[in-house]
Amino acid sequence: MSSAVRVAVTGAAGQVAYAMLGRLASGEIFGPSTTVHLQLLEIAPALPTLEGVAMELDDCGFPTLGEVICTDDPNRAFKDVQYALLVGSFPRKQGMERKELLGINGKIFVGQGKALAQNAAKDVRILVVGNPCNTNCLVAYNNGRDIPAERWTAMTRLDHNRARAALAKKAGVGCGAVTNVTIWGNHSNTQFPDFTNAKINGKPATQVITDRAWLENTFVPQVQNRGAAVIKARGSSSALSAANGALDHLKGWLQPTAAGDWVSVCTVSKGEYGVPAGLVFSYPCTADGKGSFRVVDGVKLDAFGQQKFQITLKELEEEREAVKDLLV
């Protein structure tokens, strides 16, 4: 092997990580000439299950898999990692208020932000998958400020992929024909899956799908509530598609975005599109293939889009207020 990379995955005994780890280890993401060392973090009660996952990784016989570390110590899990996929978070339980969930997870991500700043490689890139991912990322970033803001991201790539698939299905085309989709705002049911700037085979989506009522009243809520629909159908939350979205996001750090297209990324706002600086907000972004995402300038929203944009922005501002005591 000509190179090596260290990747941390938290919540590594969970279903999303289970759908992700084999693909990370196989050479799919980093190529056949790169050894992948996996540093897997779990809470202590889940370590026996995690050891079983590590056994399975060994049994796959991947030539690209190097060291596998299983630990409940974030300092060890994040030591010298170039990529950190923060998948684990405390799940929302019946009767739990969103503010309570934000507080519980916030405390977890305070510790993880500090541990990353103290232990990760200087060029680390971080993706927060565990929900509520935007505000979990906000807390972690604020407690790990030795790592530059542009290295911190949260995931709306799953929502982006859902939106592409829904538009493709309605138009009777393959997903590859759908470009320039944007998820604006929060990874929650307030997000705005923007069809107004999307394209299908290079044409505006609204010219290919002329049923505006379907776009506003079926497509948008379908994407917003897709996670709940999967839970109802499957009996548990999205795992395969969430893992795939996270890996698509990771590939964006390694491969440039196709010319003329963009992807959806939650990044620390610098004030783009009037979003308060410091808020973790999903934007249309392009990747340079060298580890950076850049927010696309000049994307216009019509009155419908502006209304949806303001709703999701308001929710993120409320979430930030709920965790303000955890922000440094």
C-alpha cells in the first residue's frame, strides 16, 4: 500500500455504521492503494457488540483494511484521524421534547468536539451524522475551535439523494439525470428541498414536471418526512441510505463535484444568503476534490422558496438558543 488513512466512526456498533464500515474498509472510498485504519467509538455497554463487528471486518479479508481499534475513549478513537464520522447520538424517545434531546446530545458533542481538537490530525475533516446533526455539529465546533470552521460539516446528503430520487421517479428518468438539487437549512422536517433550481436532463425541473401543485404539496413534504415514512415501513430508522449519504459526503472531500452541478452540505455559515454567521446551515456547495466545500453564490429563490427558507432558518436559530449554554 502506498498510503494510509485513519478514520474515526462513532456509534460504531449501530445500524448506520454497520452499513458503512465494510464500504470504508473495502477500498471503495479511498482506493485500492490506501490502507484504511478504523478507530471505532462506542459507549461501554455496546463494546461487546462492537467487537463482533470488528470480527466481521476481519472475516471480510479486505486487503485495504489495516488496524481496527474498538474503544469507549474518544481521545483514543480520534487520535491522529484525518476523517471523523460522528454517527452516534442519543435517540429521541417517546414523550421527549426536542429541547431535551438537544441538551442531552449537546453534552455528548461538547466532549467529542474537545477530544477532536486535542487529538485529531491537523488536516481532519468532520461529518456529523447523528441527529439533530446541525446543532450537534454547532456544539462540537464551538468546543473544538482549534479545528477551522470549514472542516466541520453535517449531513443533508441523504435528503439530497432522496430529493433527486423523488424527482427522477416522477419524471420517469434515472437519478443521474437530476442535478442542481439543494437541501436548504436543517436536517429536519423543516428543511426545504429546492425543486425551483433543480434540473432534469439539463432543463429546469419545473419545465419537465409542470405540476407545480405536486412539487409544492407532495414532493416537498415527502422529502421532509421521508425518514418517518421509512421508520413506519421498516420498523426502524434509515440505515442503508443514511450510511450511503455519509459516504457520498465523504467522497465529496476526495473527488470534485461534476461541472455545472452542486451537492447539499451543512456547513458553518459565514453569513451566506443572510444566515447568521456561525449557524450550521445546509447550502448548495461544490467540492474541489482537495478536502474543501464551497457555498455556491447567487442561487435565487422564489416566494415559495423564501417562505420555506425562513421557516427552517427560524428552527435552527431556536435550536441554537436551546444549547447556548454549551457554546464557547
